[in-house]
Amino acid sequence: MLQLKNVSVVRGGTKIVKNVNLKFKEGHIHVLLGANGSGKSTLAQGIMGVFPVEGEIYLGEERIDSLSINERARMGITLAFQEPARFEGIRVKDYLLLSSRSKRMSEIEEVIKMVGLPKPVLFQTMDESLSGGERKRIELAAVMLMKPKFAILDEIDSGIDMVSFRRIGEAITIMKRAGTGVILITHNEDMINIGDLASIICRGEVIKTGAPMEIRDMFTSSPCPVLGVNA
Ligand SMILES: Nc1ncnc2c1ncn2[C@@H]1O[C@H](COP(=O)(O)OP(=O)(O)OP(=O)(O)O)[C@@H](O)[C@H]1O
Ligand SMILES: [Mg+2]
């Protein structure tokens, strides 16, 4: 269990995330929905330790909110950033080997297939020659190879073409079946289907948590229902 108790995040003197209380379970997919600027990426980075948080974060029994990013990563938390960091110059294969626990090429080939990329991509370099969608999928492959306890996927599905989209959903479901708790930040209605639970974030607050379909309907009718505004 990964638990947030009254978690707030202040950036540039403004409280962006406000008193979030959420419980994430291993082997479950929890979808986070929210309009642009509602604080999803800020929350994701607060959980990972990129930004300091107020409140408490527990991984199992252990309180982790004052630990460094590296310490949290070692404990099994991974964040795939909305804008992935660039590792210019290194080959895709070597990038994935860095993430891989087993260091087996066969596993890397298997995972690259799961995210719908052809094998030769492994021998390309991580530079502008890769498309945006390819980068996102390589990022997902890296997260899968880490076999984390919890994976926060920040819009891993954005910029993915229609055909590959389904495959990304399947790959995330495979992670879940392997026991990873997935926190799935998405703007895509079709991705919500794979969730076990979903929450709406509105102006930094979690305003509703429930069954994915119920949350999707609520969100599409008004992204900020409590305030009754479309922001
Ligand atoms: N240093 C800062 N000072 C003030 N506001 C900031 C600062 N950094 C970020 N923000 C604001 O925080 C809000 C939340 O940003 P965040 O990236 O978490 O949103 P998001 O929900 O991930 O949006 P998107 O769906 O567009 O990715 C935005 O309105 C952003 O402008
Ligand atoms: Mg974001």
C-alpha cells in the first residue's frame, strides 16, 4: 500500500496540491483525471520526491516523505515523467539495460514487443531520431523492466497513435498482473477502462474517488463538478 495523508505541494509560493488523501494498492490501477493545470504532475512528482510535500506518505508501514528520490526509487517507486528526461547519445538497448533488473537481452526484446515497437529500435540512439510516441513507449518499457512496487505513469499514453494505444493499455495491464500498483495519469477516456479505481483532481484537490466509469461520466460532464466550472 502507498498511502497519502493530507499531502500538499507548494510551488513558487502557491499551494498547487491541497490535502490529498489517497490509498494505492499493489496490483491495482488507479486512474487520476484532471483538467490541464489541476496539479496531477505536481502530485506525481511530490510522491516521487522531486518536490517537497506537506503531510505524510507511507509505503507499507514506512514513512517516506522525507526520503530522497533515489531512496524512494530503491524502495520500489518509479515515475515516468510527462516530459521524459533525455539521455542523448546512448542506444535504446543500453538505456533499457540500465533499467532492467535481470539484465537479460531476451527480456528487453520481450518488453519492447509488448509496447509495440520493432526490435531494430533497440539499436537506435536516444536522440531526435526517435519520435515522441516512440520515446513514450521506450519509457514505459523501462518502467516495466524495473518491476517496481508502484509505477506512476504521467500521460504515458499521450501522443500514441490509435493502433498502438490498445497495446499500451495491455502492457500496463501486464504490469498490474505482475503485482505493480499503477497510478495512471491520463486524459484519454479509453484508457480509463483499464482502471480498478479512479479519482478526479480539481484545482489541486481530490474531489471524488470511485469506479472508473462513474468517475469518467462525472468528469466528462464537468471536470470540476463541485465548483461547477470547466477548469
Ligand atoms: N513555480 C510555480 N509557481 C506557481 N505555479 C506553478 C509553478 N509551477 C507550476 N505551477 C502551476 O501549477 C499548476 C499545476 O501544474 P501541473 O503540471 O501539476 O498540472 P497537470 O495537472 O499535470 O496539468 P497537465 O494536464 O497540463 O499536464 C499549473 O497551473 C502550473 O501553472
Ligand atoms: Mg501534467
